[in-house]
Amino acid sequence: MPIEEKNILNRLYFIAGGMFLFTLLIAFKIINIQFVDGDKYRALAKKNTIKNWVIPSSRGNIYADDGSLLATSVPKYEIRFDAVTVSSATFNEHLPALAKAMSEMYNKSETYYIKKFKNARASKNRYLLVAKNLGYSDYIKIKNFPLLRMGPYKGGLIVKQINIREHPIGKVAERLVGNEKKGAPGTYDIGFEGAYDKYLKGKDGKRLKQKIAKGQWKPVFDENEIEPVDGYDVITTINVNIQDIAHHSLLSQLEYYEAEHGCVIVMEVATGEIKAVSNLGRTSRGTYYEKLNYAVGESHEPGSTFKVASLMAALEDKIIDTSSVIDTKRGVKNFYGRKIYDSHRGGYGEISVARALEVSSNIGFATFIDEGYKENPKMFIDRLESFNLKDSIGISIKGEGKPLIPGPGHKKWSKNALPSMAYGYNLRLTPLQTLNFYNAIANNGVMVKPRFIKEVRAWNETILTFNKEIINPELASINTISKIQEILKNIMVRGTGKKLYSSNFSMAGKTGTAQTEYWMKDWAENKRYISSFAGYFPAENPKYSCIVIIHKPSTNKGYYGADVSGPVFKRIAQKIFTVSPLLVEVSDINEKDELVVTDYEVYYEKLQNESITIPNVVGMAGMDAVSLLENIGLNVKIVGNGTVNKQSLKSGSHIRSGDKITLYLS
């Protein structure tokens, strides 16, 4: 054999041998995949094409105390179409009818929809958007359109449900109720939504879906693998009517005074139930919205509303009595190299301690607190601590601000700390913490914990009840509490709150006007104040306590507590009195009202008169006149209300069928 042919043959043998070895390796790998790693790769393939998707549970509702909805989950639906799974015969047969139904619903031509679905069919689109953001009724309507009604396999129907959180009362109390965290759908960390999330969120379900194309997935079955469990409902203490009153009363005042922000809290005295919380901040456009939860989270120097705590401490420690006389000088007094001023030009001279609170004398309070406690300032701080003013309340809502009442040794302590604290500076409290103190005064010294929730329910069955909690059963002696209550009433009659006095309903409370940002260099040219009012109503047997805080009102219009915040307090109290039902005790239910008896006899006599003439109903109550005239066949129209002072048809004239008579009431 020639050498050349032999070399070619050797190369062929080498190539054949190589191919044989390669075939053996492939066979080995196939056997290995099939019988050794087969389960692993089959599981991986299944994982990449079929998996369980989380179905969010329906979040529980949040209700007001009367059953009104504050927040609820509303299902919205998205319908898509799998153009591949439908057979050609089915697609062609039902497409015209589907296009017609879609055209009638969305006012687009049938041609538009025929082209849309055919393009999806041609491009093998397995996730064509048909409709989105549908309510339940529209979802059911489209789901039953031709072709789609045949389901996911024969009709290509794909349904996606999304639960959207809605607030039926709109923006009112939005910050208190809470919203989803930005950038984290389904996550709540503020307001009721965040505080009671563990009750509201429920348990998510699972649904098996199959990957179809381009990262798109469709359900494998109509049913879920694991059904989601709805969250519990939360019943809050918020009263919708009081909330509405508080919101609009605050809003109108903020707008008038062009203030930066403000808040209102209304609390039920005996139970601690929070009936309303409004937080409004100003935008760059000058409008207001629920910006931050100032009522709970913003601590600030309270100013003169703190004088009540200072007086209560001094009374309990027997430093002074309400009748003790203090010299307030001529409106200015030097304390350790710093001057303290009263708002009244020329001062008040020598006045009683009670009068010092009524007129809100800074000098009076700085004087008796400094003189009484300068040798032992810790005694004053300890007494304030016994009023629970140094502690956070510990409410469930996230973001409660921390109170600050510095004592000796603190970096904010100095010789001037004591006289400054006496009238509400050099310390910090949140509006809710201040209100909680005033509520205890209204409650005869019993401090109850502010409560935002009544109970947790599932399908109207109570799961958990939240009862009243007492923080301090005796804030101070009943003698001290009684003296404070009397002065708070007098403030409204002859003190700083006398502009707010009303003879129609009684109120008790304290005005407050505090400088803020006074450490800024531009304060003299651009003065900023915090206006406040804290109190309760009625003054006797109080039902509600309330605090109003307004930050940085326009000084061109006013900034004193009695002018800015006080009217909001009064408006709230007045409207609550107006809309609240009055309970009247009837001593004898059988006692006859002579006026009612006389009116009835007149009405009865005229009704029994089977006259075919029109009676004279002038002077009769409107409703009685209507009843009488309709009973004799007349069509009656009423203008006004009250009693009849004029009738359009003359009395004594004959009645004709279908006659109309107009009654003018006043």
C-alpha cells in the first residue's frame, strides 16, 4: 500500500476514534442527566417556567366610632388576552362579536378591536392588555364578553386583581389614618395603618403561574393554591362629625392668618378616646394639606399653657396659695441678668397668684416659681415628673415626640432655667402630651391614656377590645384640682380668654403665645410665634378636652392665643354643642301640654267639618295644615317653615278637583 494512502487511512481511523469517544461522552452525559442529575434539572426547568405567585390578602377596613369607613381596600381588575392559546377556528368565530362588545363599551370602532386582536394573534402576543383599573361590575361585564367568557384556555382570558386602598372621607384625617410607604407598595408605617398593621394585613395566598413569554406569566388554574385570608377590621375612636368640624375650623383659621402649620386634637374626657386629630401644613402655593402628624410628633416650647402645670406644682408643694400676692412690677423684671416682660404694657402691679394665671403674667410666674424652688430646683422637676410630664405617653401610633424637661445637671440648665420654665420655655412637649395633662384636670385629677382604637373585629365578631387605661389615678389633690378648674373657668370670663366667652355654653381653658426661633439672628425683623389654646368644655362636668396649636401666623394679622387659636377651640366647642343631641328628663310622661291639646282640638274640629269649602288654616302649624288640606283633596305647596300666615286660595271658596293651594309659612 502506498505511503500516502496509508497516512490518509490512519487519519480516518483517528477521526473515527475521536468521534466514537465523543459519542460515548455524549451518551454518558445523557445517562448522567437522565438518571443521576435528572431530578435536579427537571426541578430547575419547572422552577424557571412554573412558580407560585403571592396573592396579597385583602387588608382590613378602618372604621370611625359610628361605623363610617376611614379606609378600605377596593379591588381593581386588569384583563389581558393570550392570543396563542385560542384555536384559529374559535378565534375567527368569536372575534367579531368580541370587537362589537368592546366597541359599545369604550366607544371605539369594531375595526379598531379586530385589528388589535389580529395583530396580537400574528405576533403571538400572550399578554395583550384588554382593559385595566376596572371596578367589579365592569370586570364581570368584560369577563362575559364573547370569546373571553370561554375562560383561560379556550378563550385566552387572563385576569389580574389588585387591591387599592381608598379613603372614603377624602383628605380629612389622611395623616392620622395613614398611607402606603412611598416606594414600598403594601408597606405601612404611619398612622392607624402602621400602628395596627398586624391586625389589618391578613395572610397572603398563593397562585400557580406559568411563564409564557418575555417575562410574562399567566395562571395555570382558575383556583388559587392557597386562598388569601383577609385582615381584621379596626374600629377607631374617631368621630367623623367632630373630625370634620375640627378640620374645617382649623383650615379656615390657618388660611386667614397665613400660618405655616397647625393641629387640633379633641379628646373625650372620661375615656381618653381621641375623637378628632387634624394636622395641616402649608404648601408653596399657599394651600394646606395633611403634611405631617404634628399633633403626635412635634414637640415645642408650650409657652403659657404650661403655667397651669407650674401653678399646680406650687400648690401641691405648698409654695404658695391662689390668694398669695405677687408684685409683677410695671411689666418688666430682671432675673439673673435677663429681663422678663409681660404682654400688658405697664404691668399688673401687685396681684394674686390666681389673677396672675388669669392674665397670664410671665413675671408673676417666674417670680413665685423662682422664689419657691431656687434653693431646691429638683423639687420642682420631681413634681412635674409626678404629673407624668417627663414621660412619653406610649401611644401605638408611630412617631410620638419625646418631652424634654431638663433638671439640674442637664446641658440646658442654668440659673435662668427655673424662671423660664415657669412660663413655658426651656422645655418641650407635644400637643398630645399637653392635652393629656389638661384632660386629667377636666377629669378631676384622673389621667387616662389617650386611646385611638376601640376594638378589632372579624366579620362583625369582636376579636379584641381595648379598654380605658389609667396612667395616674390622682394627678394632684382634689383641693388643688378644684382651684385650677375654677381659675380656668375665670380665664374665659375675665382673663385672657374673655374674648371667647359665650353665655350659651361654658368653656374652661388657657391661652398660650410663645416665641419660636427666637435664637435666629433675624428674629427682631421677622418675629415668629406659636399660638395655642388648651382646655375643655362644658366647664362643669366636662365632656371633651381640646388643644389647638398654630405655628407662625402672620404677625400683621395677629399672633396671640386668644386671637388665633382660641376661636378655633370655641368654634369646635360651639358646633359640637349644636350637633350633639340633648338629653331631657321628662318627669311625667302623662302630663298634658295645653298648647298641644288646644292645637289638636282646632285641627280635629276643622277636619271633622265635612265642608266642600276651603278652610281657613292661617295660624295653624304648617304640618297640621298640610295634613288637613290633603285630606280634603287639595294639592299643597309650602313656602317657608313654621306656622301659616297666608294661603293662596281664599277660605270659604268651593273646592274643585285637582285644585292647588300654596301655604306661606313664617
